[in-house]
Amino acid sequence: MASKTSVSGAFLLFINLNEVSVIGKVFGMKIVEDIKEMQGLAESLRKQGKKIAFVPTMGYLHEGHLSLMRYGREIADVLVTSIYVNPAQFAPGEDFEEYPRDFERDVRLSEKVGVDIIFTTTDEQMYPERYQTYVEVKEVTKNLCGRSRPVFFRGVATVVTKLFNIVKPHVAIFGEKDYQQLITIQRMVSDLNYDIEIIGRPIVREPDGLAMSSRNAYLSVDERKSALSLSRSLKIAQEMVQAGETSSSKIIERVCHEITSEPYTKIDYVQICHPQTLVDVDDISGGGVLALAVWVGKTRLIDNCMLKEVGE
Ligand code: AMP
């Protein structure tokens, strides 16, 4: 039996005429590129009563991704991750081409944390000629990143829908680093009656506070120093709240000041929103999440923190 306690969490897959049986020996990880093969595997595992956890990623893995995988390893029998840079969530002129990729390294890291199956595929399979179906989550995608990246959430909701239909997970795990994305997926799963549990996990940071991101690889040494103003400003905001401040505009003003005092930074947005609707709030008494997107040189970074939970 595949078990959470097996070394590296991996197990041997025995494939015979599309029938998959888990025979309970540690044997490494499987890489699946074909959509139909992944669907067949998922179906077999489900029939065997295995609980499937899924962590979708765009690769170039870091500790943030790995923390989601470790969590998935703990709560399920089979851990699937996808590594796919989804063109549908990049607008023309964004960094689709330059997005960092290192599949071999990703494979090594995934195996280390006990991933059982990596699903990785091609644009031709995901978006073949005459492809024309997209998923749109209307309201929670309007604000924040939805303003500056108009096709982003449509691309995310579409690819996650497709991946859910391919991997057939019982539970899918997302990082709170992409807070609006997490809320969007939760909304979509609820609206479309997906029988999948969505779990959000905390942001993993570098020791100096910078939120881990594949895009941090773009930063020069000096830009990286400036980028620390993002997490620093979130801390200042949390301290203001602890000291009794509830006015969004006062908090935002202080956050902006902290960020713009560094070279190379250009604010895309600094906003405080209702944690579920993501509509701006003037006062955080009823709940507030502080979200920011900042250009540091040519790199756009996002970060966020909860200032006050709803009903807290
Ligand atoms: P990405 O590869 O950037 O699309 O991210 C894949 C998943 O990893 C998403 O659910 C992200 O929210 C999550 N993630 C990315 N960075 C972090 C981080 N620093 N801490 C926690 N989760 C993260």
C-alpha cells in the first residue's frame, strides 16, 4: 500500500493495459506527459480508494512550492504535482518566454519531498487548434491583479479547471502568496460544484522576509535589497493594526512611503480589501487583507498579509 510513512512517499506503479495497481514498494516517481494517461492513472487510483492530493505549479520550484507538496504528502495517499507554464495566463508582452524553467531540478526536488506523480504537458495538448473554452470568475477577479493583468485570472481558472479534470484530485493545495488566486479558485470550485477540497497554505519567506517566488530569480543584488521593502511594509502595517489603527488610507499611505523610499520600486497597487469579496474597504474593522504588487526594476512582485480576519 502507498503510505505516508514510506520513504520519500513514493510507491511502485504497475501498469498493465491501463490498469494501475499500487503494490507498495518504494520505487520512485512517475512523470506523466499524456493527458489521457494521467486521467487513466487518476481513475485507477480512485477506484483503489486512494486519496489524491494535487499541487499545481509552473515549476522552477522553491521552498514555497515544496511546503505545499509536503503538506499534500501528509494528508493524502497519492501526491500529484503539475509543472506547466500556462500560456493562457500571460498577456502579450508579459514574461511567458522568459519565465524561469529547470525541469530536471524540479524533478529532483519533487522526488525528494515525496511526490508520486509529476504531470507535465505541452501547449499543443492543453490548447489544441480550435480550442475555445474559458472559465471566468466574475467578481473576485476584478480588483487587485485583475486590473493590471486582465487575462490572468481567466487563464488561471481555465487551466486549473482543466488540470482538475485531468488529475481528478480529492484535495488541491494552493499558496496564500497568491491570495486573489486562492480566493478565485475557492469561488470557482464552489460555483461549479467541484467535489474538491481547496486548502490554502501560508506564505513561505526567505530568512530576510522576501516572499519566495520563481520570479525572484530575475532580481539583481540591488533590486533584491529594494524588494525587501515589500515584506517590511507588511510588517509595519501589522504593527499599526496592533497599535489600534483601523483606517485603510492611513495604513496604505505608510506602506507606500516605505516602498517608494527604496530605489527601483514602482507601485502597481497597494490596497486593503475584504478578505473574501476582495472589494476595497475604508476601515478594516470588518476584516481586511493588505495586498500589494510592486515593480522592482522589470520584475513585478506581489505580497500580502491578513490585517484582520472577518469576524475576528
Ligand atoms: P506558481 O508556480 O508561482 O504558479 O505557484 C504554484 C503554487 O505555489 C501556487 O499555489 C502559489 O500560491 C504557491 N506559492 C508560490 N510561492 C509561494 C510561497 N512563497 N509560499 C507559499 N506558496 C507559494
